[in-house]
Amino acid sequence: MTSELINVSDLNQYSYCPRRYWYLHFYNTQGKNYERIEGKTKHENQSIRGDWLNELYLESEAIGLKGKIDILDLEDDRVVPVERKRAESGDYYKSDEIQLAGYCMLLEDHLNESVREGAIYLYETDQRMHIPITADQRETVRKQIEAIQSMSVENIPPFTDNPKKCEACSAREYCMPEETARLEPEKVAGTGWEDQI
């Protein structure tokens, strides 16, 4: 790839599975799955409450990111980016925290002040969870930006070491982890896929 700006949402995709991100980016294999469509509808139908700013787009050449913050909460003399998630499980993932850290870093770059906390709002449970943003998360964001920018179409990332992630993956029909495990078991050695067949 190049040093083009990375979408903050791509950090979430990459955190979940670099191989899935590779297929999405280089082969446009997003597909239409229920969770994506349902989540988009919920985003569009969300009402405005209190001192919130909806869908703020920011970009930063300095950190290499661009993205649209779902909600910017402006209460209590501080800014808190809020990421909305469908979350049928009633919880969020570590990859969501990395995405939130990316939004905090974008805000910091534009406000020139520290943003130490973000929030994840879960539609299914109507819960808002405040997430402190750590130095480790910020470092993960920086490393992932570098890794994404260095990706190339010639070098496909290895299979995930968690086959459960593949069950509802929209890139599964292109990635073909089960088929690869059967036909070329050496390519999935150590990933957990060898135990799935």
C-alpha cells in the first residue's frame, strides 16, 4: 500500500483479523451481511440528545488517520467520542477499543489537548461504557497504521488463530480457511484450523 490515510474503522477490521482486512481492502469483498445492514440503519435512525455532535469527520496527516466519529459528547467541559455498536452479544470487543483509541488520537490532533476516554454505546443493551484510553492502545494504533500501510496485494496475512472468528465472516468464501485446512494443511499449521477438520 502507500502512506495514504487509514480509516479508523479499518483499525477495528485489522485488529479482528488482518487477513479479513486484506481481502476487504484489496478485493473489495465486504459483501452484505445482516449485522452491517442492521447497524447502518440504527446509525441513521439514532436521535440527537443533549450536547452531542453527530458524525464528525476528521483527518490527520500527522498520525495517518481519517474517520467519522459517530457521536462527540460535549458535556461537562470535555469531549468524549462515542462509538455505536450493534453488539448482539451484549458486549464489545478489544478491536472496538482500538478503534475508539484511534478516534481519541484524531481528536487530540485537532484539539491539541489530551482525550483520555471514549465510550462505546451498545444498541442491544442500551448501555454506554466508558473506556479509558491507555498508552498501550495508542501504541497498538500506531503499529497497526504502519502494518496496514505496508500491506501489499502480493503478501496475504496468515489465517487467524481463532477459527470462531470465521463463522460469520463476510470474507470467508474468499479466504476459505476450512478448504485450505483440508487441501493444504501446512498453510494453517498452528492456527487452530487443523483441529476443525
